[in-house]
Amino acid sequence: MPGVPGLQAQARSRHTPFCPGPAPFAVLTKASDRMIFRSYYLGCLAHASYMVGDRTTGVAAVIDPQRDIEQYLVDAAAEGLTIRHVLETHFHADFLSGHLELKARAGATIYFGAAARAEFEFTPLRDGDTIEMGRVRLAILETPGHTPESISILVFDLDVDSTEPCAVFTGDTLFIGDVGRPDLMAARGHTPEELASLLYDSLHGKLLTLPDATRVYPAHGAGSLCGRALKDERVSTIGREREWNYACAPLKRAEFVRLLTTDLPETPAYFPFDAQRNREQRPLLDAVLDRLRPLDLDQALALAARGATLLDVREPTEFAAAHLKDSLNIGLSGKYATWAGSLLEHGRPIVLIANPGRESEAAVRLGRIGFDDVAGYLTGGLDAARDHDSLIRRADRLTAQELALRTPAPLILDVRERSEREAKQVAGTIWVPLGQLARRLEELPRDREIVLQCASGYRSSIGASVLRRAGFERVADLLGGVEAWAGAGLPVTSPGMADAEARGG
């Protein structure tokens, strides 16, 4: 088949407020003046969403939206479009989708794959179904494997070619350099092996039969735990994935299934909750944020005494200088939502401690992953406690040189992921990944100083605050992490995690 021009110009991405992100998508080659395409990338969740519309009819569709939907409405209005359709490629596990919000604000019809089951009304989509928007057509491929209800969405610009798609939204079925994990929905009546076998058919029987020039737009990029080896790029082609993607190689089914079900990373604790929440008729984000209220110190402490979590979202250096006793530190600059989802408890109220002006950001980013139990925020941030020294704690952060000279030698606790530790580690350390730390506290001694280390110092600050909240008294963390240790010329090893201790982690 001949090559197809790229998807229409005016494509752009934006870094949505309240989330740092990597470099934007490249501007795409123009195809026709009627099609409008927008891409959005939420860096902290490695989440891509899209809007495609037709200029002549003024109709648009949004694919895999995030829960805070204002950017889609603003962009649609700027182009004279009305969002009539919201298509979900599957029930996402790593964030709450914005389909209910778009239905409420724009009157959009919700679409899922025909195998989906949900509490709200939606239109089921099957192989060959189409959504017509003037000179733009969306056509459906059922592509189960990552989840049973997964679909992919072909995009046809009818002013260019009515027979070959110019793009395909692949959701979590096909990533750039990877494919979706088959284990996240395995508890719902399917084994990972069964889903991997379905994914094999979806790839080789459907997606990889598309023309090489078909542009591939997935729902996630590098850093997402919905796959294992996603690349940094935001757009690819079917031809490129067929050539370079390890999972698109001409493997036999059994080999493919074995490859996809071996050495999978740990599933974050909040994934099953979000996958279920995306099926439900849940509260809208605006209603959740309307409940956000300022709290004075006495109110915040009273909530904490009744079981609320004091969540300090300032940076590790600020937290170390001064923080409220028993507060948990997860800084907004890192993978805030991911670690909040892994460490917070659903149903337990949250009191935010933020620098003034960043309270809404902290609440929105929690709302994106379904943590709607924010009781309020401490008015004025930590300054509210400036005259209460008995409530303030400070955290030790050691340089690499200080740690190397510390006597007696502390226990060094590595909270990184397995792949990081396989590549480089400080000899003699013990390993408990941060996501497992809260449930493995009994493995740690309380009569010895513990110094936590990660790659750069962000996760170690989180882990150290977890230990302090659990009553550990002699806790510090390593400034700059393993990289600072190695940069100081101190010894590191690359053992490949072959020892029994590593296997037990």
C-alpha cells in the first residue's frame, strides 16, 4: 500500500497545569484543512490523551481524557468545536478518566469497547463500528489483551484517503517500544497468560496489518507502569514498531506469552482501585474540589488525631528543615501522584501541608488518581506552626562523605526499584522497594540508625518520613542518592541482584 501523509497540522501538545512534563510532541505534517488534532501529555502520570475534530461540522471527539478536562473544553471552543464524543480505549488503572466530566460539561456520549461493563450509560463499540464527523471518520478495532475490553481507534482523513488510516490511537495495547501488561486485569476472570494470548492476536491479526505509514498514538509514554520498556517518543508508526518493538517481533504465541508474563514490575497499590472506580458512577472532580477548605492548626491537628494523614507536599530540602510531627513527605516535583497512590490509604482523610498557592495543585493531582478524601489544607502552610516548637521536627540528610565516615556505620536501606539496583548499588546495603516499605517495617531494626538512599534523594525522603511516622527514631537519608555516592568516588557494584537477599525482595 502507498504511504499516507501524516496527520493534520496544527497538532500540538500542552503541559497541563499542575504537572511537570517532558518535551512536547513534534508538530505533525499537514494532511487537510478540515481535520483538527490536539495531543496532550501529562508528564507526572506519563499519560497521553487526544482530541480530533472536523472543522466543517464543528464536532470533536476526545480519546482517553484525564479527569481535569478544562484544556479540552478551552481548545475546542477556540476552534469552534463541540465535544460530542468521548472514547475510552479501556478501563485505565493508573488514573481516573474524564469521561463522566466530559459528559456532564459538554453533553458528550461515552464509548467503551463492547466487552466493558459499567454503572453508567455508554455506547459499546465493536470491530468495524464507525463514528462519522464530517470529513473525519473514527473506526474501531477490538484489541483485547491489556484488558478484555480494550479497543484501538483508526483515524481517517477522508479528504486525503478514505481507504487507509492516517493514524491509530492504540490505548495501552501498543506502546512505542512496548505493549501493555497482561496482568493488571488478571483478577477479573482472566489469567495473565490468557490475556497475553489475546494480545498476541490483537497485535498480529489487527494492528500489525495496518499500513506501515499509519501513525501510532498510545495512551502512555516512558515512566508508565502499564508497560515495562516504553520509549520517550510520543508518536511512532506501525512500520517502525514492527521493526524495533521487541513485542512485535515474529514470535510464536507461546514464546510471546512467556515473554509478557515474566519479570513483571510490581503493580502500584492504587491500580485496582482506579480500574474499578473508572467503571462506577463516581463523583465529578469539580464536586470534590469544591469541598477543599482552609484549616487552622487546631483543626488540622484534630483531624490528624482522628486518623487523618498529614501530607506535606513540599520539597525534601524544605521538609528536612522543618515539618509537622508525623507528617508524610511526598514532594510535588517528583512522581507525586504515583507515590501518593502507593502510600496513602483510600478512605482516610488527607490534610495537605503546602507552600501557599500550591494547595489546589496538590488536591487536583490527588483527584486525578481517585484520592478524593482531602479534608482541607493548613492555612499558611508550615508557617501556621511557627510558634509551636513542640510540634516541629527536623530530618537528617547526609552527604555521601558524611555517610561514608559515619560511626558506628548505619544500616543503609536502598528503596529503589529492582532494575536500578541491578545496575548499580552501594555494597552492604539492604533492599526494600519504596512501594513495599510500609508493609515490611518489621524487617528493619529499631535499635540502629537507618539511612535511606534512592537515585537522587526524592524517594529516600518519602521513605524516611514513612519510618518516622512508624516510630523509628534514628532515621536519615542520603542527599543526592546513589549518584552522589558514586560521584564522590565512593565504591559501587553492579552485581545483577543474583544473591539470595535480592531474590527475596
